[in-house]
Amino acid sequence: MTVYSYSRVNTFFTCPAQFKFRYIDRLPSPSPEGVELFMGSRFHEAMEFLYHQVPGRLPTVNEVIQEFDRNWKKEMDRVLQKQRERGFTDPLRIVQPGQALEDFFNKGRLFLENYYHRYTPFDQDRTEGIEMKVTFDLDAKGEYKMQGYIDRLGRDDEGTLWIHDYKTSSRKMSEEDARSEDQLALYQIGLEQHPKFGPKEQVKLLWHFVAFEKDQVTAERNPKEIGWLKEKYVSKIKTIEKAREFPTKTSALCGWCEYLPVCAEGKKAVEARQAKKDRAQEGAVPSAVLNRPSSVAPPPSQAPTFPPPPAVVPTAPVPVPSRKGKRSPVSEDQLRLF
Ligand code: SF4
């Protein structure tokens, strides 16, 4: 029996062809790892390091950032090795024009520094689990199973469990979208079936969009909504298991798809989008400037050896956005970091 993850299910509905490449053919990626994923993974490792030590010991912001630097270097050695073995042009895939590897390195460090000052001494709740695996049934017979990993599970003073999820993306979900976002709500089912927690727990969902000063987006799901969610995912899995054809479904996401080099439809869609963008920008900025390739990234041999990072100078702590509705007056747009 296949145990599904949120991303496995949603890959099918985003693009069946991508689902087939990844989960049925298990085609080795024809592209290097995406830089966003690489930076996000290093950020998560540093957060794990931080919360593994709190509340026993409060690491300094420098220690947390050094952990990020250490893992970045170690993992960069791995992607460079892969680049040599697979003959990739770049160690990591950078899609956004004008962005370089070092920009993502610096963003990751900045996100950590901001998060640290915003939440120190990290006593908003008590950590109950980090990168905690949950496996759960969607139906009474246990024919449809899913699993996932909770970035961090915390319990506040009132006994409520908070499912924390850390996002390093440059787009922030709205509170309205959070009400229909399924991933963390599925993990809530995992907690209901977990021997340590169970169905009586009060659970809240909390996303941290760490590129924003007002980083928190929260949501809750009541038992009725959880019931509908289970039915929805049983139906989705049935659709996947019945599928015999896996057509391409092009979208703006094709530009970020690791299988783009082997997908003719995706390539056509990306070129058409680019041509449309170029037409719209005609007369403004020359497209050659905007569309310069990711070769602006440091050459592979130099990629992991950035100039020594500056010492982290703690900035003034940013007020913690309260879960009870107090919000910083600073606009999110001003604080978008990329
Ligand atoms: S490039 Fe686009 S159409 Fe092709 S597999 Fe990827 S997401 Fe699907």
C-alpha cells in the first residue's frame, strides 16, 4: 500500500506528467537541485539546532548562524560532487533572473537572525517535537494512509498544541487562504491518531513566513472540517490510483520544474511566457538584462567559498506578533526581503 504525502498527492493535481516522472518512473532529476529548496533545508536545519537546545540552553544568534554556514558548506560539497557526476552546468538551479547563489546564502542568514531576535528567548510555547513524523489513516478501514513531518510542535501555557511550519518563500499566504490550506490540517489528523496526543487535544496551525516581519499566519480546523478533509484526500488518492494517463499541465510553475529539460510542453510554455513578458517590457528595460542566465552565480569552483561572512551584529529585537491579534504596524511590502 502506498503511503501518500501531501506533496505526492498535490504533485499529481498540479501536473500529472511531473507526478509520473517523479513517483512512477522515478526519473533521476535532469536538473540540479533548486536553490530555494537548498536554502530552505539549511534554514530548517538551523532551526532544528536551535530548538533542540531550548529550553535547556539558549544558543547565541552567532551559534545558530554558524550552524547554517556549516551545513551550507557541507551540503554545497555534496551538490558540487553531484554536478561533476551528472555534468550539470551549475551546482544549484537558479530561476529568478539577476539572483546569485550568494543572495540566497545571505537571505538564509538574515531570516535566521530576524527570527532569532523576534522570538528569543523562545518561550512562546514548549517544544514537543521537531521534524516529527506523523502517519495516519484517512478512512476507518485504514485503506488510505498518509504521512508527513511537522517542522515543530509546541504546547502553550493553556495546553494548546501549535503545529509550526517554517516557510522561506518570498510570497506570504493570506489568512483567508490559510483556512483552506490542507497540509498542516492533515498533520492535525496525524496528531489525533498519535498515541501521545489523541483527538481531545486543542490544535492550532501556524505558518511562519520568515521573509516577512509579520511572519505569522494562523488557522484552525473544527472536527467537521477535519472529516471533510479526510474524505477529500481519500477521493484524491482514488483519482490518482485510477489514473492511466499522465498528461502535462503547464503553468507558471513549469519554470521551476526539475523535469523541464525533458518536457517539450513545459519548455514551450516557459518560452511563451517569457516572450509575453518581453513584449510587455518592450521599451522599458532591455529583456537581455532581465533575462540574463543564472551564470551570474559564482562559478562552481568558487560557489561554496564566499568571502568570510560578517560577524552577526544583533539588531533591535522585532516585536513578536501576538497570536491574540496584536500586529506590527510596519507594512509587509516594506519588509519583503526578495
Ligand atoms: S515542465 Fe511543466 S508541464 Fe512539464 S512536467 Fe514540469 S510542470 Fe509538468
